[in-house]
Amino acid sequence: MNDEAASRKDDHVRLAAAQQDAGPRRNGFDDVAFVHHALGGIDADHVSLGVEVAGRRWPFPLYANAMTGGTDRTTRLNLDLAVAARETGLPLATGSMSIALDDPDRMVGFRRIREENPDGFLLANIGVERSPDDARRAVDALRADALQVHLNSVQETVMPEGSRAFSGWDASLAAIVEAAEVPVIVKEVGFGLSARTLARLGELGVSAADVSGTGGTDFVRIENARRPGRDYAELIGWGQSTVECLLDLPSRPPALLASGGVRSPLDVTRALALGAQAVGVSGSFLAVLIDEGADGMVRRVREWTERLTELFALLGAATAADLTATDLIIRGATAEYCRARDIDITTFARRSSGTRAGEEHRAR
């Protein structure tokens, strides 16, 4: 079973990298445009990128999201990522640790992430079906600052060796949250968290939810490519985009993180403007790790944080929270989704207080 799991891990990296090689695809972020106010900018020196996430101060609203781990090849990728995180302050999440929970000999590769990055913010990652004891073991092995619990029912459905037993997930998650001694962050793996799901996560007391919508690495494509008949292609496109998830919220959602289809600092800025506290990146960073290693990742993180500072200044936002007062136009397929879900997107176009449009809107 562990040889099978190891082979699957390497397959996932290979197939995810192939999706990146095909080039960036249009996704929901392209439906979000900032209204440009030519006199609305501030000095870049006045921008502070720091944010509070899961009880800790992060140097910027960006993190490396769960990718992989547990095999020789994936351990090398994770070590390069850990070095880059150490050098830049980038928070990072491991890939699923299930392979190491089932085979303790494979835990050494995950522990080395902490050894390479002893003071950084690190999230351990487990599946929702794991036990509270597994959750504790994963956190303890990494001295993790938070626990990321992933939901992946669509992936499991298409995965040749996947589970089709989902009815116990709610109770399992409740038990993990109850037992965890660190903040629990629940994430999808690329199909989105609906308003109903977010409401339930809030009821269960999770610290934050990463909506992780469509538009990035597509696990239907990955798992379907591993099937001899490749007969699940009709499920490609299942789910909601990251942008749709950030727009379609319950009245009291948990704190929001965003990932899925993040291709650039502009996408990061869009997600922050839609209410995410921080933004996770997997596929775009995986391509850099494979091609350029730790040095390339250090350069990429520094490039992105510099660009974020410039975009904040252009938009007149001294902090990430200030971006939620910027004016946005929502269009295309995302606007169609919002109409179907009865979400008023016109309010996003008049959020700023310093424009004539905003003043006229308040006067009405």
C-alpha cells in the first residue's frame, strides 16, 4: 500500500507540473477588475504587507500551499521550499502527511522541513478522515504552528484507488477540531468551499477556511490521467472558482484564506480585495521549484512581494485590509454565477469613500 501511495505522490507532482507547462489558463480572477482612480495612490514606502493569520504575524499575505511529500523526489522539493521559506519568511504548508502517518519511516522527510526552517510558520496537512491521534502526531512531528485539514471528495471520486465514503467526514472534522492544540485551517483541494460548507465550518469552530477553488491545479485531470480508460473527463470543471467562493459567503463565515488558480501578484491582490486574509500558491511555485530550486523560489517570493507593494500603493492601500475598500467590477462568468445565487455585485463597484461615484451612492 505504501509503495502505491508513494507512486501516487510522484504521479501527482508529474501531472501537476505538466498542467503548469501548458501555460496559465483563464480563470475566475480574470473576471475581477479594479476601478482605476488616477489620484488615489499612495507612496510605496507607506505600505505594510504584514497580516495576522492563525494567531501569528506573517510578513506578507502570501503562503506556499500544500503540494507534496513522502517520497525521495518530493522530499527534495520540500527541502528546497523550506530553504526558500527560511530565507524569505514565507509561511508554508506541507503536502498530505497521510503517507507518513501510515509508514513512520517516511516521516523523516517531513521532519526535515522543520529542520531546514526552524523558526518559520509551518502548517501540517492531513485528510479529514484521519483520527484526532493522527492530527496530534502530524503536528508534533513538525512542531507545526497550525493544522491544515483538506477536503477532497471530488478527487477521491476520480482517483482509481480513492474512497467513496464521505458521510463520516463531518464528525471526523469535529473530533479533529476538538482535539487540536493548534489552529485548524480547513481547505479544499481545488473545487471550492460553498457558502453552506463555510457556514458549517464556522459552526465547528475551525480557525480559518481556505476556499481553494477551481482555476489552478485540477485534480480531476490528474486522477483521470491515472485511470486506464480516462473515463471521468466529464467531471472536469466541477466546483466553484476561488472568486465565486469569496463572493458567495454565509452571514458568519470563518476567517478566509484563498488559493486555487493564483497566477500572479495581481491575483493575490484581487483575492485580498475580496476579503481573503492571505493567499496560497501551489502550482505556480511548484514550477519554479522544479526548474530553479531554492534560489529560484527565493527570487520569485521577493519579486512577488515587491510587486504586491507596488500594487497596494497604486490602489491607495496601506495594508491588506485597506484593499477591501477598493472598487471592483465583477463581470463574465462570475457575474452570471452571482446573478444565479442572488449576490448583489454592484456594491463592489462603489466601495471607496473618496470618489464621486461613492459619494453619489451614499447620497442615494
